[in-house]
Amino acid sequence: MLAATLSWSVWALDLQQAKQQGLIGEQQNGLVGAVQSNAQVNAIVNDINRKRLENYQDIARRTGTSLTVVQSRAGQLNIERTPNGQYVQLADGSWRRK
């Protein structure tokens, strides 16, 4: 259900390119983070995270689940779906290639 309700922004292609280039990675909280920060990367991260949070809040309201639980589940799903070679953030905050 969670995967079906997540929508991707018009930045999706840019997000994918940034992830493939190792600039952005998936975090455990369901958001993306800048692995290598610059103005364009930060703009993509901020836009994607704003839209993801809106979706997560909507899911939490509709399902009666806390935002924290929704984000955690989304984070696990996003990390599982991250292709090998792209970055994911570990619990200690460090980045590693999957």
C-alpha cells in the first residue's frame, strides 16, 4: 500500500541522475540526503523531501499511523529498492554504496 501511494515529483529524472552519480542517497527516515552537496543537489533534495513529507503525512492521516512509522517503513522500502552502486545512509549517519 505504501509503495502505491508514494508519488514522485517532476524532479524524478534529476533525482535518478543524481543518485546514479553518487550525489544523493536514500536515508532510513524515508527522505533523501546529499552525499556530495552543492546548490543543485540541495535544491533537488529539498524539493523531493518536501514532497515526500507531504505524502508521508497524508499516509499517516489516512491510516491512523504515526509519521515516524510511515517514514521508517518508507525508508526501509526505499533502501531495499536502491540499486547496487547507489548510496544509502547507515544508522550512524555515514554513507555507503549498496
